[in-house]
Amino acid sequence: MSRIAAKVLMDSKKIPLKFKGSLYGALLGDCTGAPYEGDKLQEGDKTTLKRYFDKLEGPMFKSPKKSYTDDTAQTKCVLKCLITNKGIEQKFLATEFVKEYFTDPNRGYGRGTVAVLTKLRQTKAVDPLRPAQESFGGNGSHGNGAAMRITPVALFCYNKSEKLKDMVVQCSLVTHANALSVNGAILQALAVQYCVNREPEEFKNDDLLDYLTEEIKQLEEAVDEFGLKSEKVYGKKLDDIRTLLKKENPSIDDLMNKLGNSPAAVNSVPTALYCFLRAHGQPFKGIDSSNPMRRTLEYAITLGGDTDTIASMAGSICGALYGEEVISENILAHCEGFEEIKSMAGELYNASQ
Ligand code: AR6
Ligand code: MG
């Protein structure tokens, strides 16, 4: 973590803009990716997606709001927790997740998370971690549900990197007790936090990958209470990302074989990171927008599968690097919940000081 602390942004006025950029990127990826969830897109669909984004960005286009899903619903709960408590209070968070879900259940929640939230409600969250520990026969969920809502924690810790991993673990365990899910959330949070603290001009893909590889190595080599090391799955995925980035135009099959696009954290968190790394720098085949956020989201959605969550996580990293100016107000105006996220982004920044 020391490298983050040592290399702070020269212009700290940019930090609040990066808070907004990251939260807006997460919201936008969720809202624009959701209609494509579960699809398997073909090469030609890139043109359709480009038109879809062009339309949303155009000033004259009036459409109904694009609804957000459980990604944003739970991100709002984490925001509220951090703004209210200046930290992760697990019972508070469990109660917010339950309130949110039972007020508005049709947001595409995973079945494991629904079961956990139901038990939390029944038990009044007296033991806010137990239902998650008991889920999936005591294995805990390995889904990406912990990573999809982690942006506020990464941002809150931008200036206290030594607290990041512990806070991510605390936030994750309320619903996701499996190490694969928690480590996925840590990977996503580290990527966001790294980008908040970097100027886009100084950012290099390899530097971020080296940093994440080092951090993940420590995590995957640590022993648990049974004296066991976790499988080195994320280390291997980071190697695969490096290999794929060296190829000019890897096929979807190649990407799916190595990275995947399912709701399992290990098959979606590295995929989102890859999408950002592939797309942010410059236009490429079929993804020709001049805007790094658009390229990142369009590319993430073309990979199909868990599109809303993969686009949301990729968008969060991209927005953390480039800040809010990389996202047009027109497109944000189509996103359900934008005004609320906007004001919470400011409150989160204040809470983090
Ligand atoms: N054993 C078997 N299957 C599992 C296990 C396990 N230990 N853990 C997860 N699964 P869940 P999430 C499978 O329900 O992580 C939504 O679209 C199982 O099929 O905990 O909160 C969100 O937007 C389970 O239903 O949900 C996210 O994009 C699925 O993984 C995504 O789903 C997801 O785990 C994950 O949300
Ligand atoms: Mg999702």
C-alpha cells in the first residue's frame, strides 16, 4: 500500500471530481449494461451498441429512465453507511440492505443474496454475519455481489490506504463469506483506489497490473485460521490479462476461456479490469469512440453475460482515473438515481476528509 501513500495527486482539487467520476461510471455501467444481461453478442453488435450510446448521449433524445439494478441499490446502502458512520458498521449495513431489498426487490438480486437478506430480516440482524456464513451449505457465496458495491469503500479510503482491505472485508462479509468473493472485492477496490490517486497522463496499464499482482500475491499467500493458503486464482487471472492485452484483437472465445463473464467474482472482476485496461487508452477495432468511458462500457457490454455488473465495475475504475468530465451530463440524465448519487458523492468526499 505504501506506493499509493507515497505518490499522491499533485492537484487535490481533482479528488472530488474523481469521486463523482467513479460513482457515475459505476451507475452508468449498471444502467446501460442491464438491458443486455445474459446476452451473447456478436462482432456486428458493436455497431448497435455504438448507436445505443450515441442516442443516449444526443441532446434531443428523450427516453424513459434506464433503471439501475442491485449493483446500484446496494452501492447506495454502502454510501449511506459510510456517510453516516464514517466506517463500516455491519449491523447498520445489514439493516440498510434488508430495507432496500424488501422495499424494492425486483432489481435482479442473486438467489444467494436474497436468501441471506431474508434470514437477516427474520433474525433482525442480531448476528449480521451468520446468514452469509451459512449460505451455500456453509461455503458462502462466491458471487460478484461484494465487488459490485465496493466503489464507495475504495473512494472513502483514498487517503487511508492502510484501512482499505479491512474495510472491504467488513463490507463484503455481510452477504458474501467466501474468500473468492471477498478477494474479488479487494481487487476491484484496489484498482479504483489506485486510479483515484493517479493523473491520467501518468497512468500506465503495466504499473497498475504490477501493483495489483503484488497485493494479490500477499493476499493469496496469507494463511487462514486452518493454516491453509487460498488458491492463487486471481494471480493467474492477472497473468492472463497481461497475455490478452498483448494480443491485438483476442476473440470472444479466447476471452471467455481465460476470463469469463459469469456472476462468479473470479469470472467477472478480472474481466472488468481487463475491459478498462483494453479500452481506456485509445480506440480499437469496432470500439471507436474518442471517449475512454464510452469505449470501456461499450467493450464491456460486448462481452455479454453479467453485463451490468462487469460494465459497472469497469466504469467505476475508468471514472476514478478520468474524473467526472469524462461522462456527459446527457447520458447521466438517462440514469435512474443520478441526482441521488451525485449528492451522495459529495457527502462521501466530506466524510472521507
Ligand atoms: N456454490 C454454488 N454456487 C454459487 C456459490 C457457491 N458457494 N456462490 C455463488 N454461487 P449470489 P450476488 C452462484 O446469489 O453475488 C446479480 O445479477 C449461484 O448460482 O450470492 O449478490 C448481481 O447483479 C448464485 O445465484 O449473488 C450480480 O451481478 C450466483 O452464483 C450477480 O447476480 C450469484 O451469487 C451476483 O450477485
Ligand atoms: Mg449484476
